[in-house]
Amino acid sequence: MPLEAIKVPRAGESITEATINQWLKPDGAFVSADDPIVELGTDKATQELVAPAAGILKIRAKEGATVAIDSVIGEIDTDAKPPAKAQARPTPEAKPTAAPEKATAEAEAPATPSREPPKKKPEAPPAPSLPKSTTERITREPMSPIRRRIAERLLASQNSTATLTTFNEADLSVIMDFRAKYNEQFAKKHGVKFGFMSVFVKASVAALRAFPLVNARIDGNDIVHQHFYDIGVAVSTEKGLMVPIIRDADRLSFADIEKKIAEMAQKAREGKIAVSDLEGGTFTITNGGIFGSMLSTPILNPPQAAILGMHNIVKRPVVVNDEIVIRPMMYLALSYDHRLIDGREAVQFLVRIKECVENPERMLLGL
């Protein structure tokens, strides 16, 4: 009988294996072509595979198994025919589908005198079973492929780079006033809110243009200068941190960046993000402030040479024109590879971001 193989697809040069998260169809089920049949997890993302043809599914690898790229995890028997659908037998007493709702309404209505025999009350659904309690002091579970890969990359980053972090702070008064004034119009026109991240992406592009070495990377004994601006924006998901890439951010408007970030974040959280969305990138921005972080030292995302850390916005007293005023302030952190970037350049880079955020008209005018 002809069998159509279900193989683990290639998903990037650095990925050699995947995990079968779950089969979406049971063994022996009839599936149609392009039906989602299995969810695979790699060290970067999850993806669904669809049936290559119609037929009976034959599962060859169990859920939770780690499988190599190009390996066969199942087959489709294309000779099999779809099962005949059972014919419904109408009965004289058949009622419309709204009958259950009627029964419920009757149960909730107050009782009234009637000569008819009492009707049965609708049966309550069984109570959901609660998880069994455990008296064990510890439990153990295997790390997911994504978590294992994150651990490997973080350790490799610490061991292979000379990481240093410099700090500054930015007054977000102008940006917050700008958002308050135009956010409603912005959302109505573009279908997305005007957020802080697009401002920092644009500010980062301006700073990278001014200090191109921060946008470079080390390859052996060579410095690779990258004359494009693919900005990674860290997104937190239930399965771990992912960094989708905003390609050619220098060519995008604020609205385009906000739309792209929203699209990528949704795909990441739904497990539908593609590996190609995560590959590459010349610079990364991470925002620990959404979780309440006041200050942190971000870890580099090799082979990138720098990463910008945003933090929570706190109203604090600051001195402006020799007067103490209350302003919404944010601490900024730039971690960088000291093998490539000197301290003076890193400090000036972060100062340029501060200037752009505090004076957004500079970005609008290209100054």
C-alpha cells in the first residue's frame, strides 16, 4: 500500500532536532490533506505540521520523543478511504436544538400549579476532578527544548564575550505627553496603539548609525560591519523568552514598527512563530520594566555585540534648570562586548539614545 512519509522539516542551520509536543490526530484516524496533525517544538519555536495527503494516519514516534531533522515520525496510508458518515435517524419526538436551553429555563423559572406530572430537573454536569495533592518535597521534570537552548546560549554568551554594562536614565515626559495627546488618533488611523517600544527602536537605529561599531559583530579575527538595522525585540512567552526580529527597522515608520511588534508578539505567544522570524538581528532591546524591574544587566545575544535594557518608569525628583521637579524617569542599561566596543563609545551610544528619547523631534528631523 502506498505510504506518504511525515518527516521533521528543516528549520534553520543551527537546529538539528525537535521534540514531538503532541499529536493533534490519533493513530488510525482518517485525515484530509493539509489537516494539522502534529505539533513540533524546537529550541527556538513551535510549529504545526499538516498532513501531506489524505488517508489513515500511522504514528511512528511518541509524544515527548526527541527526533532528528528529516526523520520519519509518521505515515499516511493514501489508499484508505474516508469512513462513511453515519445517517441520522429522525424520530417523531425529535426536538429542536434549543430544547436544552428550554429545560434550563424551566428549571430556573418559579414553580406554578399544574395538573401535569412534574418534569425532571436538568442533571448538573459532573464536578471537575481536582489534581491529586502530593506530599513529596521535590518534583522533577525535563527541561523543554526551548529552555535547554536558552540555558545553553546564556552560558555560551557569558563564557565567550567580555560583557560590560553601562547605565543612564531618561526623562520620558515628552514621550508620555506626546502619547497622551495623539494616541487616540494614532490608534484610530493605524489600528494599533502608540507604544514606547517603537520610540526606542527608532532611537536605537539613530544611535547605531552614529556609532556603527555597536551594530557590528566579531567573526573569528574579523570585525563584520553590518550596514542594515534588524532589531530584535524580546518577547516573554509561557515557553520562555523569544526575540523576534524587526527587519530593516530604519525603513519603517513608528506605526509600522508597532504593527510588526504586535504581530510578532501574538505569533510567539500562540506558538505560531517561524524560525525565520527569530534568526539574525544586529541589536536587541529587552524591556524588563513591564514586569516591574528597576535595573538589570542584560545578557548579550551572540553574535550581537550589544543589547539595550529598558526598565520601569518611576516618578522621581530630578533637578531641571536648578529646580527640583517630579519627572517620569527610566533607567537604561547597555550591555556590550568589550572586545569590540570601548567604554567611551558605549557611553556615548547610550547618551544618544537618551537624547533621542527625551527629544523625539531629533528622530523626526533626522538629527
